[in-house]
Amino acid sequence: MAERVRLAIVGCGGMGRRHLTGFTELARTDFRNADLVAVCDLNRQNAEDLAEEALEHLGTRPQVFTDAAQMVREVELDGADCPTDTGSHHTAATLLLDLGLHTMCEKPLAITIRGCNAIIEAAARSGKILSVAENFRRDPINRLMKALIDDGAIGDPQFILEAGIGGRDSMIITPWRHQKMTGTITLDAGVHNADILQYYFGDAESAFGQTRLYEKTRYKRSTAGPGGFYEKWGKDFPDSFAATGEDAIFGMINFANGAHAHWIDHHAGHGLPFQHRTVYGTRGSLVSPGDRNGRPVRLILDDGTDIMDQRILDYAPSYRLSPVAARLFGGDRPWTYHYDFPVTDRKILALEYHEFAECIRTGAQPEVNGAVARRDVALVYALFESQVAGRPVTIEEVETSAVDGYQREIDEKLGLIATT
Ligand SMILES: NC(=O)c1ccc[n+]([C@@H]2O[C@H](COP(=O)([O-])OP(=O)(O)OC[C@H]3O[C@@H](n4cnc5c(N)ncnc54)[C@H](O)[C@@H]3O)[C@@H](O)[C@H]2O)c1
């Protein structure tokens, strides 16, 4: 296979723009292993705008399409990156795989488990790689947290307290993130936390959840979105709108390793914003600084150790970034880093592109494949399904759709299941 694979970006909204900065970041290194040759969006203006940004940053203008099938007929391509909105993944990513393209889909893999299955089945049908762009675990600080846990820094894992509270009644990035039928915020953002929990502790086994829709009207206050990438669409969003998707989930989770977690993902919290992630073990605890901020991890042990500097590396002998990550983050064992959010963001997105292109070149499987990503969606929905069922549920029940009381309405509306 050629040194560089030929890729398209399909979905040129806010995340498509951010992905382009990741692509550009990779292209500036010796590790470049892909060319961006096409962009595609149902909204032609979004695709044209991204092509212009690509011209500015990469020096070449990808061809513009509004129809993926036509794109595949007219451009030689190896794969596609699919950052379309969450409610469209099950059709957009499935189409790309069926068109014969290796596909990297944004998280969450799909809006329901049956949606995930449709994409996973398309990958199996086509024999093409399915990678899911889950970025939080690629943050070097999360790699360090994982190594600290696996290397026994805190003894045997016992418990994670994971909490994010804030948001009040403000629109979060886009209106679609507040609707059940398009991928509500507790799925759209919560799937990152679900991935981190299972990345740290392995597969979850069962969960008891409570979900709420607290704010039934959301108000447009800021339209910048993460990194300011969404500002240009802000004027198109209504000043206020009705919300139909749950905006808070509260969960108690059991893991196969015997450990436990309490998880709060509350996007309607008023007053004091709160972000917290602490991992407890039989000898001590690790306080995570959160994701993509580069702040140090704090290690507190029963023997009086209390550190949050480079000595923490002594407790994580297995911690070592990949060569490309080491190049982007200035070393193979960083314990902290200092970049503004857009810079950190694009470095991590560069890592996603690099891995995806390497998988295409070598046939290797991506770290977050369809099975891993579906498990993350299942953990989020376990809390929703538990609320509807009025009891704890197993992740297996959710993943096999044996319990689907919450998702069924979405599946029926989207044609993923016959209407009853
Ligand atoms: N990993 C992260 O940190 C992160 C952050 C933000 C968004 N995301 C994910 O990225 C995805 C996109 O989010 P966004 O905020 O950019 O949404 P968005 O609404 O800004 O953009 C979505 C774009 O996809 C286009 N589109 C929809 N269906 C399509 C199709 N079938 N073919 C081609 N184009 C299509 C739309 O026209 C729009 O331009 C979501 O799944 C979201 O969860 C991830």
C-alpha cells in the first residue's frame, strides 16, 4: 500500500472543522500517512467552506460533494472520516462502508444499540475497517492514569467517582444535542465518560440508573462551542427551543473486575459547576485533572505519599506514548503539558487520523473498534434502560437489546426496528 492513504471527510460541521485541524497537525509531522482528497456534506456550503479551510491549511483543495456515492464514483479513495451528527451515523457510516470505504466514525458509534449494530454489520459485510473517533482516552494524561492503575500504583482498583455538573438551561453547542431523536447530550457527551470508565476499569457488567429531563426549554447563550468552531452557525439556531432529551443521568455501575463506580453526568446543573474524577484502590487514590487540559495527576497513598509532579512517573513504569504521540506531545512520558484547548484538541485528533490511516495501510485493528464503541453506548443506555425498567440491568441485556424500553421509540422512528 502507498505511503499515504486517500481520505475524505464526510460531515463538515463543527467537528468536521475540528477534524481538519487534526489532519493539518498530522500533516505537519514526519508521521503524515494520509492525504485529504474530498469533502462531502448534505449541506453544500458546509462542504465548500471546509474545502476552503483545507486549501488554506494544507495547500490543496479537496473535491467537494453532497453525495457520498457520487464521491466514490469520481474520486479514488481508501477511506472516509465520518463526523456527521450523532443521529445520522447509522445511515452515513453504513453507506460509506457499503461503498467500500474504510470508515472512521465519530462517537457515539450510533444513536442506539441497533444503530451500532447496523454499522458493525456493514463493516463485516464490506470487510473494511471501522474505527471510532473516541478522543478522550488518547489524551496523554488518560494514558498515564491507565498505566498508573494497571501498574498497581493504588493497589487493587475499588471505585471511581466520576461527576460532571453544570450547563443550567443553556443550549449546549447545537439544538440537536437536546432531542431524544437526534442524540441527547447525556449520550453525546456521556459516551466519553462511559469510555473512560471502561478504559480504566475494563468492561462494566451491570448498572442501576436514574435519568432526568430537567430543563424542558433551552436558551441560546453562547454559540462558540468547543474551540470556537461553531460560531458561524450560531445565527441559524433559535433563541430558545423545547428540549426532549434527558439532560442528567445518575448511575451506579459494577465492573467485571469487581470494582464499582458512581457516575453523574448532569447537564442541567445550576450554580456551582463541578468536575471530578477520582479513582480509589486498596492502597490509595488517583485524582484525575479531567480531559484535555494537561494538568497533572495527583497520587495520594496511605503511606503519606502525596505527589502531583514528575515523581508520579515512578509509579507507572509501563507508561509510554506511541512515537507519533510522543512527537506531538514533546516526549514519550509526559506527566503534564501546556497547550491551549484548540492545540491539545488537534494533537489528539491527529492521533486518531494517524491510527486510522495505519490500520488501512497495514490491516491492523483500531483501538476503539465497533465492539468497544458499542459497549460504551451500552453503558450509557444501561442507565436509561434501568430507569425505564425500574431495576438494575446488565450491560449484556442492553447490548443484545433484550432491554430496550427507552431506545425502542428511537429505533422505530429511524426504521431500525419494525413498528409494533
Ligand atoms: N469527540 C469530540 O470531542 C466531539 C466533539 C463534538 C462533536 N463530536 C461528534 O461529532 C459528530 C458531529 O458533531 P457536530 O457538532 O460537528 O455536528 P454538526 O451538526 O455541527 O455537523 C454535522 C454535519 O454533518 C452533516 N451531515 C449530516 N448527515 C450527513 C450525511 N448523511 N452525509 C453527509 N453529511 C451529513 C450536516 O449537514 C452537518 O454539516 C457528532 O457525532 C458528535 O458527537 C465529537
